[in-house]
Amino acid sequence: MAEPKDSAPLFAALGDETRLRLVARLCDDGPMSIAGLTTGFKVTRQAITKHLRVMERSGLVRSTRHGRESVWQLDQQRLQQAHHYLGLISKQWDDALGRLREFVEE
């Protein structure tokens, strides 16, 4: 599993509302072209492309050429890494809160 330092670019890429909406769209609808991804957004194709490039550098998405179009898709393994890391953080917080509860109840 990825180290925390390897996950930082992923969480940085997810730290933007537009990029989170792109992730949601790709999760719901599967691989899509820029034209498909732009539908419903109030930003230009160029802006969507810039967001996708940030996500690509973090390993979250990748593109393949189909004729003249690039089709973008999520990297499911990278999403699993994020899910796993968030689970570890959640467990640490649950453990800390459990210790605090025990301390207060004594």
C-alpha cells in the first residue's frame, strides 16, 4: 500500500470541488471524453483539461486516444489506495476517541 508521502498528491488533487465532481462523474458514467465531461460544468474544456492533468499527475486518472479524442477514466487501484489510507486515519481517530472516553469515564 502507498506510503503517506505517496498519497499526498492524490489528496491534493481531490482537494478541489471541480475535480471531485469529475471523479463522481467518472465513477457514475465510466470513461468519458472531454466533451462528455464538460457537459454540465460552467467551465471551459481547457479548464477541465487542466483539472484532468492535475488528476493524471497524481495517478487518479489516465487517458487513452480513440481517434481524435482522448477518453479519460479513473484508476480504480489509486482510489482503493485513498480509501485504504482514509480507513487507517479513521481507525486512528476512533482509537484516540475511545481512549479519551475511557479516561473521562474513570
